[in-house]
Amino acid sequence: MSMITERPATGAVEGVAEPKASWRGAVAARVRAYVALTKPRIVELLLITTVPTMMLAADGLPPLWLVAVVLVGGSLAAGAANALNCYIDRDIDQVMKRTRRRPLPTHTVTPRSALIFGLVLAVVSVGLMAAFTNWLATGLTLGAIAYYDLVYTLWLKRTTAQNTFWGGICGSAPVLIGWAAVTGSLSALAWALFAVVFFWQLPHFYTLAIKFRDDYARAGIPMLPVVASLRRVNREIVLYTWLTVLASVLVWPLWMGPIYGVVAVVSGAFFLVEAHRLYRRTERGEAPKPMRLFHWSVTYLTILFAAVAVDALL
């Protein structure tokens, strides 16, 4: 019996349309796979800190064309670093439950294609920054890509439990890149904001590593929750949360206005409460619930840098 039937409305044969629909579906799936290589949710998080920093550096609104260049160039640079990270980590991604559905483990994209894609994005992003910004912003962009893939992914991630600490350097780079793109230099305020993001990354990522510690252990990755007790990890989470909040509050009397100060204190207090709550659960022998702090950490960073933007406009 034939499976080809007529469409009631037009009389067209369904079987004739299938190849075209199938082709479109395949193209859409391939596009989604390449987008997935760039880890867009991480890119979005990095950009949260960039625009407010540019506004602060410009003491108001920087030229919109410059904002567009830095956003596009920064997104492409982060996407390049993430795509190359997927290429390098393809051996462990297929072992971990959290990552086994990525394009390389599922063979949606070949390793060679991922490598070429990442390198092309890197060249385009650095070229864009070189053409429209300055040598410092361009050098920082190239350095961030190289550090993330060559230093963190290839070396630190697989060899030391301090990988998250040292890996925080490249994650904090967008603050410096945004400032340098506006001013052509790096001031003490730029480094102060860099410190806030740098310390913030540790409680943010350690909570994620707690949730997926079995995955990391299976892949042989020495994340701190894999090689240390939960008590030790949660102590570090509390420590770096305090350092994050202190760094953010210290920015207030030196450079910022009252709106930023109030937001830094209040949002920081909530951040500390959540960090101590996670620590107390471990001390009581209860199962940890790290994702509550993980999600709050994202909210905290967003609120804090929104305050930076508002302060820059006033």
C-alpha cells in the first residue's frame, strides 16, 4: 500500500514535499548545532558585564557603533573560545551526562568542522576589534581566547583543582576589554570591576561543580568538589562570596554613587545569605542544594552591573 496521500486543501502529494521539508530541517539542525558550539548562554552572561563597564568608562553613553562592535566582537570571541573548547574537550564531553548531547559527542558536527569554525570565529572577532577599536582591546580579546583554550582547557582543567581559580582570569576579561575599547587604557576602576567578576566566578562555578561532581569524576577532571570534601568546597564558596561582596562594596566609596552603593550592599547581603545557607546544610549533614545559589549568583551579577549602568548615566 502506498504511503503517499493527497493534501485535502490543495491536492498536492505529501511525498513530493518531504525532500524539501527534510532539507530545511537538516539545515536548521546544522545551524542549531553550530550555535550550540558557541554556548550562547555563557556568552550572554559575559556580555552582562561588558556594556555597563563601557558606560562607566565613557561616563555616560559611549558611541553606539562602538558598543555594537564590542558586543559583536566579544560575542564572536567568546563563541570562538567555546567552540574550540568543545573541540579540545570532545573526549570528556562524551563521558559526562551533562555534555554528552553536545554537537561533537552526538556526531552532529565533526571535530574538524568544529575546529575550523572556532578558528574562523576567532579570526573574525580579533579582526573586527583590530579594525574598529584599539590595540589594547584587540590584544585582550586575543589573549582571552588563547588563555581559555590553551591555558585553561588544555592544561589547568585537567591537571589541578585550582583550575577554576586561574580560569577566572579569562572569564573576567570582558570587563577589561570593554573598558579598553572606550578609553584605550586600563584604570584602577577597571581592575576593581575585574576583581568583582573574578571572585564571583568561584562561588558561581563551584556550585555547578558540586551538582555535577560525579560527571567530573567519571571524566577524570579534578574539579575541587571531586578531590575535596563538601565542607572544604562550601568553605571556599563562602570565602569567595565574601570577597566578591567586599570587592563590590569597596568600589562604592572610591568611584561610584549612592545607587550603586545601596544595590551592592543589599544584593551582596542576599548573596551571602545564600552562600551561608548552603554551608549550613553541609554542616548539618543534609543533601546540598547548590543550584539555588548558582541561579542567585547570576541574578546578583546582573543586578550589580545594572546598577553600574545606572550610576554611569547619573
